Amino acid sequence: MVSVADLVSRQAARDEASRLDRMRRAWSAYMGEMPRPLRVRAGGSDDNVRVNYARLIVDKGVSFLFGGDVGMRVVGRGSDRAGAWLDAVWQANGKGTLLHRLAVNGGVCGHAFLKIARRADGMPRLVVLDPMTVDVGWRPDDWERITGFRLQWHGLDERTGRPRAFRQLITLRRDEAWDVVDQHSDGDDPRWTTVHAERWPYSWPPIAGCQNLPTPNEYWGASDLEGDILEVCRTLNFVLSNAVRIVRLHAHPKLWGSGFASRELSLEPDDVTVLPHADASLHLLEMQGDLGSSLDLYARLREALHEMARVPDPWLMGSATSRLSGAALRMLHQPLVEKTQTKRLLYGEMLTGLAANLLEMGGFGRDLRVILEWPSVMPTDPAEEARTALMHRQLGAEAGSLLRRLGVETGEEEARCPDASM
């Protein structure tokens, strides 16, 4: 008879395997390694086309989320010194690049993780973790109460050069402290050897994580490349590949004839083609239709993909973007803006918590508050903004503030002079 513990353990193993499989498929799509839709015979032509819409969807979301600098303002007593220290930490860790890598992981895998490590000089080091190497434990009755992390990966031993499995266990103790244990395993040996163990000196774990998109009732978030998105991507590649095969086979008319042997007819460019017999005939085999239906299906599928992913289709904008008004641009980007605002809530909560933890590590305590200052996410029309600013100026608005809002660099004298500014 199978015990309840065994059933729970097996279900957990199946859930983890399913999660890792979804992440692998998403990474393959992002890297442009989706399956070839058409079978290729040995020595035959390869008509497969694989358009990487998955990378476009993820990268566009990353650019809207972290394309501009995210300000972190510290509020409270001693905030000036604490804010300068926090800025130094982010600068030392390559803030912009680090946040982009973090968001790519989240967009592909559905969850993003940052690990805090301590350097010899006391400056915290932030490490973007591969979500596929992270396993998380939580209380049975509350998945928001994390009880432990397990990081596991494979690599070569620095000393021997032999393959070795590594893992780090970060476990919540009964006294609400955290234990960090580093282990490794050699070859096929199932046993783990502890090489280092320490007690983390803070009440919070050295790992921060967040959902990429919200999924209720569970810890792991939703990615930008869920199964329905990848299915449409595969279908798009199938339609395009079929169109390429049709063009290769039927784009050039084929000559065919009857009533004579092939050696009796000369088709040299300088020769006059003469049929050898009165009942002989010569014809061209041409494609009777065009690719209109295939191209229309491709356009419909692409439209559905961008609606599902909430990313505007660059083809729809095309050269018409310069003629779109600010209102039209906002309507076109509204789904992506809404998606980005949701991500800002999730990533923002993680970043503010992480910043508070970093300040505690820096000796500034837990009383300071960190406020994120996000850049504008809505696309704008510069000409329309300039006209609006001119109207505001005529109504009495201060010229310098209007110019700063437009991103125009100017001297203080010019900013104070209405005629020069506007």
C-alpha cells in the first residue's frame, strides 16, 4: 500500500518535471530552436522556415519594463547617505544589464530570482539565478511563506576537472533564522558531501524572487511564452514553410509535351522549337492559383499571436507609425502598457524588498523606505507634445518645467526667457 507521503512526493516530482519541461520548451523557442515543421528527406531541399516571434515577444516586454532607468529613492532619517550607498551597490552590480537579464529569465521561465552574495570588501554582490536551477519549498497551508530554497547545477570541479553536481540548501530554522549549506556529489555517487555550512545573519533569506505575470493560488508565475503562445508560433512556422515549399515546386512553369521523344526536340536558346510530328503537342504546367490564402492565414495567425501576447505587431505599424497621432499610438500600445504595469507591481515589490534588505546589510537598519520611480511607459508623439506644451505656455505654465518634460536640454537663461524657449 502506498503511503500518503509517497503520493505527495511523487506528485511533487511530477510537478517539478513538468515545470522544467515547460521552461526548456520556452528557452528553445526564445533561442530560435523550435522544431522543424516539415520533414526533410535525405539529400532533399529544406523548406523549413522558423521565424523567432518568441524572442520578439520577450524582448519587447523587457524593453518596456526596464528599458528606462528605474530610480530608487530612499526616504527616512539618513536617507541621503543610505541612498548614495544603495546607488553605489547597483552601480557596482551593473544595474541596467542585471535588470534586463533578470526580466529575460522572468519572461521566458515565468519567475525571476536574484541572490545576494557577500564580497570580501563588504559590497553586496547580486547574482541573477537560472530559474531552472531553483526549487522552492513553502508551508503546506500558505505558499507565500517560503521555508527553503534548493539551488542545484552541474559543472566541472575546479581542482580535478571532473564532472560534479553542486547544490546549495537554504533552509528556514524554527527560530526564523536561515541555514546555508553547500554540498557536492561526484560522478554517479548519490551521496552529497557538505563542504561549507553557515547561519545567514539576517531574518530574510539571501534570495529574492517574483512572478513574471500573476498566477493565483500558486508560487510559480506565468511566462510570456506559455503553451498557447508557442503553439501559434509553431503553426506560423508551418504555414510559412508550406508556402516556401509551394514556391520552390511551382513558382517556375514546367514544360511538358506528348507525341514525341525527348531527344527529338531541341530547346536550346538559339534554336527554333519545331515539333517533330503533326500530332505532337507542347505545353507549360503552371500553378493555377496563388499564395493568397496561405498569406491571409499567416496574417490572421500573426494577428492572433500579437493579441494573445499583448505586444503590438510591428508589421501593422510599419511606415504608418510616423502618421499616427499620440492617441493612436497609445491605443496601439495599450495592451502592452497594461501588461507592463502588471509586471511593475510584481517586479517592483521584489526590488523594494531587495533594496530594504541591502540597506540592512549596509548597516542602515530597517526603518528606511525605498520608493521606485519608474519612467513613462506610454509611447508619445513629439510633435503633439510640443504643441500641447506651447498651449500650456500660453496659458501661463513655466517654460523651464515644460522643456524638461519634453527632454529638451537648455541653459537656465534660455529656460527663463519665454521668447527663446517657446
